[in-house]
Amino acid sequence: MSRVVLLNGVSSVGKGSLAKALQRIAARPMLHVQMDAFLEMMPPGSFGDLEGYVFETRHEAGKPVTAVVGGPILQTAMRALRASVAAMANAGADLVVDEVIWDRADLDDYRRRLAGHDLRIVGVFAPLEVIERREQARGDRVLGLARWQYDKVHAGMAYDLELDTSVATPDALAAQLKSAFDL
């Protein structure tokens, strides 16, 4: 039985840093699976095309809010992500998965595909203003994406553990994860 830790949170909340920190201290090797890697696998020209995905930015109270509109190519890539996670777990790999899930059906798909494995769902949080500062500082994110995702990603989600990346370092949060799930 493989161990799978699914980190769910908005863009720029710190999931990747947390995953890397967990990899360093876990008792068994854990592979880090990133949603962004699957976005990068999409064919050239998918971004900006309704068949792939587009960003639609509007302004609310002087702040950008950037929605993701996904088409069939994006939907296929995200199904492939979930199938790949299951295949890796079925092959015996322990995983830490870095995802942005706002559709409960996608989380249910993970649960179905990973039945029989030790799946732990972790909500990764921070105040919006902290995330927006990180989004801006990164320089590789579309501004307003975190704001659009913020109320959607955790709505209706039940977590085994919730972590706030604004109050502790990735290393400290990884230690909490390791302890909570005996990793």
C-alpha cells in the first residue's frame, strides 16, 4: 500500500515548497507530482485557446481577478494527472501531490482511483493578501489567479489536516505532516 499526500490549495500558497520539505524528511522516499508539470505537457498553443485553457482577467475593487476557462485538452491533462498518480501509487511509489482542486468531483475521482492506498488530503491555506504578495513576487504567475481560486478551492472540501503557510516555515509544516500521518 502506497502513501499519497494530496496537497490542495490555491496557486502560490506554498504547496511546492511544502512538498519539497516533506520529501527531505519523510522516512520513505516520496515522489513529488506537480499539477504544473501536466500543464506544461499540453501541446504548444493550448494556452490561449478555448480547446486548451485561457485566462480571463477582470478587475474588482481595483484588483485583478483571473479566471481559468478550461477546454477538453485541459480536462484530459487533469484526468491524466489523476490516472498517473494512481498508476504510480499502484506501482508502489509514495507520493506527495501538489494540486489545485476546485471541483469536488475531481477529489472524488482521486479517492476512487486511490482506494486501497493510504490517501491523506491536506488543505493548504494562507490569507489572501499573503498569497497575492507571493504571486506578485514569483513573477511566473498571472496576477489575480489566486484571488479567483481563493473561495473556490476549499469550498465543500473535507481535509485530514489543514496547514497555514503564513504562520510556519515549509520545514515546520512538513514536520507537522510527518508527525500527523507517520510519514
